[in-house]
Amino acid sequence: MTHEFKNIVNQAAIAGKAGIKSVLASVVALDGSSYRKPGVRMLILEDGNMIGAVSGGCVEKEILLQSESVFKTGDSKIMTYDGRYRLGCEGVLYILIELFESDFKDVFSKVMNDRKTFEIWSYFDKKEGVISGIGSWVKMNSSFFSLQSNKQKLKENKSLSLFKQNMTPCFKLVIIGAEHDAVQLCKYAALTGWEVAIISGPSESKSIANFPGAISFQAVSAENMEIAAIDNQTAVVLMTHNFANDLRYLVQLKETNPVYIGLLGPSKRRDDLLSQFIEYCPDVNTVFLDTIHGPAGLNIGSETPQEIAVSIVSEILSVARKKDPIPLSKKTGKIHS
């Protein structure tokens, strides 16, 4: 959800520079089940534009109507949405609606760039209407920043409920390779909300313009590849289509701790690659080896580059979320734990 909040902060800042007010709607509690869970947010601009969604699209129009009074008075409020009679979701949403006028974007941008964790604290009550003390704060680097400029300090209120959300760095995909299939994987990963970085060989003629959705492009040798930002919220896919180059990049990655490393090609290529890798790096940590998956992707019958991209993104999600991929129709109990 970090990438959604990042987009909200950026869009609110852009609107603010244009003199347009913003209101944030956050799902802070849920009784029963719903399409999305507490912690989802959307931004409503004073001109009627909306960024993001908190449901499949059925709640947003009512939130837009409810936000009108917040724009006029500046008073935060709680609205409820009972999906049991309208959505068939068997749940009641509690939504906090408040002005978003804070100027913490610079601090927030640094936290994002440094790939640090932050928290969002939202005080609320399960009652509809304007309630004293409700509102949200963002905790970054041990400091609290209010969403509203007239609330500078966090005030604990034991009479209210507190929804506290831990926000990890945006999930990142590093694609090593610049062929057509890398372009397709970049597109699908960006649509998923991931930050995508492209690494190609130093003689590559392509640029970031060839990779829609990518945030960075580097044409560097394996030995000069920057690895400091590869953390446990990062996946890597090796797809240079050159055995020797894949091996060199894999060797360069040996001291990193990504959640996933994907290898293209058949099982024999994977085995040969790992065999030579271990010869070069006999002391490599077994934890690192456990992150390597090859052939990359889930067995869903993929044939085209686009379908292969879907299978790889799906496997990365299952590994990062620690889920055994099965059809939801075969799953017993709730969809979400």
C-alpha cells in the first residue's frame, strides 16, 4: 500500500501548488468482509477529481458527497458504508475523511528515497459524523507529522480507537536485461505498483524511454552495478539472454538480500548457472541461494512475453507474501487471513 500513499502525497502536493484543496479518505476499520481492507486510502480534490479507490468502485461516489462538508468546514468526520445490503460483501466500512494539507512532502520523499519504514496513525470512532480529536499523523524518523497544518502535535486520546499502520518501502523490481521480454515485464510490474529499475549492459543502445513505467535505467557492467539499495523489499530478475552475463551479475548480487531472484531459461540452464556460481563463490550464504528461483514464473501455461511477465509477477508476489499459489476456488476459509 506504500506506493498508493506515495502517489496520494505527490498528487496532494501538486494540487496544493495549484491552489486546490485535498481531502483524504482512509478505511480505518471493518466489521465483516470487504473488497479491500483497513489501510486503503483515496484522495479527493476540490475540483471533484479522485485519486485511488477504497473499494471496487461502489463506495467512492458516496465518499465524494461526504467530502463536501470537510472541504467547507475543515472538520474531520467518520462515515460508514454498509456493504451487506448493497455490495454483498457482508461488511461495514468505517472511513475517516479529513483535510490533507500538510507540507511534509520533502521529509516523506527522503524517507522514500532512503527506503525507510514509516507509520500512519489514525484516531477514529465507530460513529458517524464530526468527532473531536479524530485525524491522522505520519510518523517518520521518530517525528510525527499531522495531515492538517493546524494540528502540529500528536495528542493521544484514549477515548478514541487508534488504527496504526506500518508502511514498508515501496516494493522494487530490478530487471537485468533490456530485450523485448524485459520491456513487457517492466510494464506489468509498474502496473502492479512496483518501482522498476532497469540494468543493461554498457553497450546497450536503449534508454529509459524504451521502458514504460521504469523509474531508472543504468547501462553498466556487472562489476559496476549499484547494489546498495537492493533490500528485502526488492526482487531481481536476470534476463540478459547471455549465460556469461547472467553469471557475472549473479556474482555481483551475492552480498545482497533480495526477497527473490528469478532466472530465465530451462532447468538445465539454471543448474549450470548455479554450479558455476558456487565455483566462483563457494562461501555464498545458503539464505541467498534460497532466494533464487528458476525457471522464473508460475506454471500457468504462459507462451507470449506478456503472459510470461504475468507468471513472473505472480510468482514474485507469492514469494514476497509467503503464499502457496492455488486457485481461490480451492482455498478453504477466508480469502484474506
